Amino acid sequence: MSGTAGAGARLAVGTFTVVPVRVERVDRAAARWAMLWAPALGAAAGALTGALAAAGTAAGLPPALAALLGVGAGALFTRGLHLDGLADLADGLGSARPAAGALEVMRRSDIGPFGVITLIVVLGAQVLALGRLAEVSPWAALAGAVAAGAAGRTAITWACTPGVPAARPEGLGALVAGTVPVAGAAAATACALAVCALGLVRGPAFAAACAVAFVAGLAGAALLRRRAVRRLGGVTGDVLGALAETAATVALVVLTGAAAWL
């Protein structure tokens, strides 16, 4: 692993997880690699979430409770970073203020009504969807959570490609905006999509459903990204977190719906 790629990996781990690492470089070159590593970390977070949901179900816990524990562990693994961003973006967009005012709302440490409602709906959807997959099979919960986690962080990678500006001249958004070449994002997406093969433990149809859910998650995040860029003028760290949670939630919901027909 090259020096820059290694520095990017450490930056990604330090940014997206609670794992203590020594971050030696914080520059745009390292940020590019960090955003390319993001899908792998998403798959790891999904594996943690899915494994706890699967283990809880196998141990006799109600699937919804097992899923709640898994989703909670996944949130702790990321320090709640993405959920915080989701709530902040919801408050900013819901404020109906011009871009500068909306960004100021997003800077605040408190969470407003739009943020609270959004968190309830998103977390509720994740828990119920993962719980339903756990009812199908513990392996389905694991494969689905991995695919959803990978989709969530792949959405971040695409938000860092050229043509997506930063909303502020400082902060995480400014550091990573435009750092990832489209070819790099496409390669990272292909690698992340490959984790959907884990669905083969339930059969080819379920693996295909994981892939469809992955793509649907990216599409949902792309719509939110377009809205955020138009409304705020670009992306921020909060926007990146919101994209991750949106893509993961859409992927889980779509996969749960597809699983009912398999």
C-alpha cells in the first residue's frame, strides 16, 4: 500500500469509525483515498450490524429487538456521525431559509423538530427492515446489512467526485469535494457491489436482490445530493452523513420488499 493510500486509510478509519488510529496526514490527497476506502468501511459497519442482528435472532431474541441492537451497535461504531449529519441536514432543509441561513441552522449543536422526526423515521425503517430480514434468515440479515452499509458509504464516495462543490470554504466538505475521480468512484462502486455476492448464502435470487437494493440506495442518495447541492450550494460533512444513512435505509427497505417475493 502506497504512503498516500495508507494515510487515506487511516484518515478514513479515524473519520468514519470509533477505532483509534494515528492520523498522520489531513490533506486532499489523503482525503481522496479516504473517500475511496469509505465503501469498505461501510461494509465492515454493515457486517457488525448484521452479525449482531443475526446472532440475536439465532439466540432466541425477537427479530425486531435483535435488529435494534444491531442498528445501535452500527451507530456506535460510527460515533453517530452519519445520523447527526442526517438530522442537521433535515433541520437545514426544513428551515426554508436561504442557503446561508440553512447552513447556519446546520452548524448548531441542537436538533430541531425536522431532525428528530427524520431520525425516528429512518432508524425505525432500518430496525423494522433488518428485523424482517432476520425473520427470513440470520444470513439474510447479515448479507442485507453488509450490502446496505456498503451502499451508504459508496454514496459518500460519489458525492466527492468533480462537479459536486463544497457548500463552505472550510470543513470536511471543502476537504473532500472534488477529490475522487469518476473512474475511481466507479472502481470503488464495483468493488462494493461485489459484496452483494454474500447474498448467495440465501441463493442467487437473494444475491441479485442485494445488488438491486444497493443500486436503489445509491439512486436515493443521488436524489438527496441533488437537492442539497441546489439548496445549499454544495456538500458539507453533514450532507455526506445524510447521504450515507439515506442510501443504507433505502437499500434495506428495497431488499426487505424484494425478499417477500423470493
